[in-house]
Amino acid sequence: MSILKTNNLTKHYGSRTAVKALNLKIEAGQVFGLLGPNGSGKTTTLGMVLGVTNPSSGDYEWFDQPGSAESRRKIGAILETPSFYPYLSAVDNLKAVAQIKGVPNDAIDKVLKTVELADRKHDKFQTYSLGMKQRLAIASALLSDPEVLILDEPTNGLDPAGIVEIRDIILSIADTGKTIILASHLLSEVQKVCSHFGILKEGQLLHQGSIHDIEGEKVTIEVGATDMEKLKSSLEKLKGVHAIHRDGAFYRLEIAHEVTTEYVMQHVQADGIIPTHISRQQGNLEQEFLKILANHE
């Protein structure tokens, strides 16, 4: 099932084109990363599909139907820094949100548990760290049990520990079957969290695809030893190795996905070789991102 589809979605601000003829397609169950530098049109795109910003031209569909108030009720979103009452606790802030959304208070404990704030639910919002505030925002977006969760730069400004916390929460939410659309400029976070991604640059979609396709492009293992000739003879007998290339002080092996560094290590050690270097290299989003940008210069 198609969750979101945009058809030549475009937004002009005077002479500047923020989003140009955008054609996105996001399927049910995906964790979709909308990736691009600041100013690339990510937030404008999300604003349009949420009905906050009017498109200059083009249109979009939610759940295979034209965007409407009814479809937006199935969506939980955080576009900007959420506004909570500083002197109220997490529970009381969520009660206020629940009242606005017409959701029973029974949902509050569940969402606080999801974002790992159950033990701090009676603490005032003003005592929360930035990461905790962001987790409470996610809880508020989950209150109505939406089919789709939209997050705009959810780890922005967080320290490494806060980033990991948000990442783990997003993955746990994805495990429940919800579709998640995540806008970010952080390549590493998109690769760790998302199943699919699209790259925006100056309002144009340069690429859309699966993270798995990138990570599955080419897998190699680098291995070196004091006696390189003996090592090569051993590696040539190794099953699952498609090609062996000499690269300075080590060999680079093109391998099947199931071949691990442990498997290679055990094999060469059985031949009396102690590797001086061994590591697994895999396609990554940063390499693909730079390659795509270079192709569109």
C-alpha cells in the first residue's frame, strides 16, 4: 500500500523555488529518510504534505487518496520544536495534548513507556534535558496511535547519548509496523535508522531507493599478513571469495555476503597464518550520497 505519493509537488517563494516537481513514493512499513543539507526543501516538503503550507503546483496523496483532514488524522508529526508548559509535568502536558486531539488519557502511560519517560512522568518539563524534551514530543505525536509518524530533524542539537536514545526509540516504533518519515541532514543516522531514503538538493529529488541496495552493493574484506604469498595461496582456497586484489600491505577480497571476518580468520589460521590486518568494508550512504551529488553538479 502506498502511504504517501507526491505528484510534481512544487513550492515557490517569490523568485525562489524551494521544492521543484517532487515525485516521492513511500510505502507502508518503511522508515523513510528524507536526506539533504539545510535549505534543501525537506521541511517545506513536509509542511506541504501535512497541509501546513500550500503548494504552488502539483499535489499529493495519503493512503492512495487526495490529502484531506481525514487522512491527516492518521498522522502524528513533529515539524518544529514542540510547545509544552514548562511548569507542568509530562503527564499533565500530555493530558492537555490529549484533550486537543480528543484522545482518552488512557493512552498517556503507554506512550511515555514507549519513549522511556515513564519514570520521569511526574517531573516538570522545565527539568528535562533536550533529549527528554524531544522524547516527550514524540510521545505527544504518538498519542492518537497514528499509522504514520513524521519527524523533522529529531536528533538536532542532541549530544551523542541523546542521539542514540532517539534512534533506539525510532527503531522500536518502527518494529510496531508504523510508517516513519524522517527528515535529516545526518547521513549516518539515516543509514542506521531508515529502510529507504530520498536525497534532496535545492528542492529537487536526486535519488530515491533502499538502504539495503546501497549496503548490498559490494562487500569486501581487507586482510594482510607478514607472508603475503602464503596468505594469497590460502585465500585462493577460500569459498565465497569472488576476486582477490592486492592493495598495498593487504589483499582486498570481493566476497559473498555470508562470508565474515571470523570465517576468513579461522581459515588462514588453519593454514598457519596470523593476519596482521583484517577488516570488513561495505557500501555506505555517505559514499552513495557523494556520488549522487557529484553526478548532479
